[in-house]
Amino acid sequence: MEDELSSAEQKTLLEIARQAIEKELNGEDSPLPPREERLLNFKNGCFVTLKNQQQLRGCIGNFQSSLPLFKEVEEMAIAAAFKDPRFYPLEANELKDINIEISVLSPLHKIESIEEIEVGKHGLYLEKNYSRGVLLPQVAVEYHWDRDKFLQQTCLKAGLPTQAWQNSDTDIYIFSAQIFSERDIA
């Protein structure tokens, strides 16, 4: 996304994510009304991450979307809460302890050299044959990884050996993200 979301737009997206999870927990099905904000109507990829006391509780996203951003956030919030295969579905009593984080993504850019990767700025998407792995930009920062460790961990996420990033048939892409969470926005 070329333009940065304002703090008001970030707050709106975080509210949409939380309300989507609450509605799902309550079995409600009420469609979102249209939004007037220009940036919330861009068809943009995003990830929604749920954390409970700094521990990952769910994370799902898309690099591209056919939906406006506000609707993509709604769908990814529900998916992160109830469809992440690494976790059991979120339960109502957990919701109060969940911090929602949204990463609005730039388009993917295939790199020619790992020197193009800036830890802290870029996320990684790696693919080799039918294996794919992605790690968001904030993951490397949270774990204090350098570039090599970031590449190795993305390989592991893809189910590949840690050095698979060095193979000529492995494609590596970078992307950036505007990242914001409920903890950051009052």
C-alpha cells in the first residue's frame, strides 16, 4: 500500500476485526456496511495476528485480495481465530485476553540477491516446488534474528531444510507491511 493508513483508519480496522470475532462467537451473521474511507476500500492483502500474553494464538492472511481491505480484515480475523490449523478454535472466555494485530501488506517483490532483504523492514515469502513459507517482518525483530536466521526459519515454515533458500530453484520474495495492534492504539 503506497499511502499509510491513518490512526483513525487503523482503529477502524482493529474494531472490525474484534467485532467479526465476537459475531462469530455469538453465531451472528450481519454483513459489514460499506465504508467511505478510500484506503479501506483498496483491494489489499493483509494478515491478522492474534496474541494472548505475547504468545501467538492465530495468524492468517492473504497477499492479494479481491475484497476491499475492511472486508479482507473481517475474513482474516475470523480465520485467525477459528481456522488456523496450528490452534484450536478461539473460545469466548479467551477473547478479553486477545490482542489483535493487523499487517497491511505491500505487493511481493522477487529478489535477485539476499542483500536486498532488510531485517525489520521486510517480510519473507519463499517457495520451492510445492512448498511455501511466509514470515511477517515483525517476526525477525521479535526473535532478534539476523538475515540468515530469518531465511532459515522461513524455510522451516515451508517444511524445507534450513538451507533450502540457497538452492537455485527456490524463489524468495520480500514485502513490507504497515503493522498496528490494539496494544498500540488507544
